[in-house]
Amino acid sequence: MIIKKMQFRVVNSLWMKNPADRILWMEEYVDLKLEPNTFYNYESTIKNHILPHLGKYKVKSLTPHVLQQFINLKTREGYARQTLSIIIGILSKALNHAVYPYKYIKENPMHYVELMKDKKRKPTREDLKI
């Protein structure tokens, strides 16, 4: 029963303002399942990218449109594709827990979010090769 409560917090704690709840999720889920570097990356990604933009939403009000706008904003801000993939991965995993086994929402809105290419991105070394 305790494990189920902790996993349920995965879904809610990403958007909770209470730092103690986020720390609990990090210690009980991410720390036990993932490598220490991944733990740090999740923590900083949630703190620096996800919470500032999506922290005001309840899980049930996160729609594909809201999430797509968030990912598009991060793309336009010039974040690396890898960073965007990490953000998408964290959101997808958390919202998958909300769908099953907890049935907090009926489907994962991240299934409909696409990572677009930014046409104004900086050229890479590969782009500059003639």
C-alpha cells in the first residue's frame, strides 16, 4: 500500500508547489529506479523547466494542446534536442502513471505531443561542413 501511495505521488508531485512532496517523489521513485546522474537530471529538469511553466496546472487539466505549446516554447528558446527529449520523457513517464494503474486520467496527453524542428536553431559543426 505504501508503494502505491508513493507511485501515485509521481503523478501529482510534478505539479505540486510543496517542495517536500517533490523531494519525496525523487527519493522514493527516481532515486530507487534510476542512476544517480539521472536522479540529478530529473530533479534539475523538473525544477528549471517543467514546474515554472506547468506548475500551475492540475494533472487533469494538462491537455495535448497545453503540453505541445510548452514543448514548442522550449524549442523556440533554443534548447537542445536532447534536453527536449528528457523533458518529454519525464512528462510521459509521470503521465503514464496517472493513466495506469491509478486511473487518475483516462489517457496520456503526451502521446499526442510532437517534437518539432526549430528552423532558427544554431548551425552545428555538421551543418557547417562543406
